[in-house]
Amino acid sequence: MKKEKDRKIVRTWDGKVAKSISSCCSSAPVPTRSGSPKTLKIEWQRLVSNDEACPRCGSTEEELDKAVSTLRQSLAPLGIEVVLEKKELSLPEFEKAPLESNRIWINDRPLEDYIGGSVGQSPCCDVCGPSDCRTVEVEGQVYETIPSEVIIRAGLVAAAQLVNAGNEESCCSG
């Protein structure tokens, strides 16, 4: 039931959801049990070979940077710090597990888990060689480049879980 509520909030996101969560739940920083602010950790990894990434990963990086900027602005009033970590996969690592490239985790969970997505694969480019690369499917749409809107949506669901994690009863439930 809670997941459906989260999905509804995210599907209707128009750039003001963090403000509505903030005014509903509090505009003060949201402390963890230890009293420190909460962190939304986003990790992204991609193949980098000869200082070059494939066009798919390069485009995802641009979308990721836009999404992180939006999430930082939207979640700061809630006391949630957004931290981005970018990791490079070597060619040998990529050859062992090509679908690990262009992968995003939010708070140690795959992005697709937050938004009911699934992982697929499709041919990519010369940088990736003969290996198929990761795709993400959300609501019937397959993405080779993960758009900022999808990243933001997953980030907001994760942030809502952070906000509600310390609250026994959410002001937004009901």
C-alpha cells in the first residue's frame, strides 16, 4: 500500500513534490536517530576505456548531473543531503559483467527497484565492443540513456522513504 502511495506521488511530480512534502512533514532538517541529517546516496558506474565512455553512458552522465542538481534543490529544505559518487569500470570488469555498466544505485538499491522498472540490454557501440549494454524499462518505455526524470522519480521515492523511516506515523498517510 505504501509503495502505491509513493508511486502516485512520483507520477504526479511537477517539480513541486518536495515542497509539498516539506510543508506537510516539516521544513526543518530531518534528523536520523543519531540526530544527523539524512543522506540520499546516488552511485553510478560506467565503462571507461582509454579515457572514453560510450555515448549512452555519456548521455546518462549528463542526465544524472541534471537530476542530482534538481534533487539537491528539492530535498535541501527537508534536510536531505544528496551525494553523488561516480565509479569507472575497467574493460576487464566490463567484459565480465557488461550489464553492470550504466547502473545507478540509490541508497544501495538499484534505481529500477524504486520505480517498478526492469533491466534489459541492447547493442551499444565500438567502446563497448560486441557486448550488449544495460537498458532500463519503466512503464513500457525502454531507455538506453537513463533520463533525468526517471532518476528524479526514483530519488524522490527513496527520499520519501528516508523521511518516513524515522516517523512512526507519517503526516502524509491516510
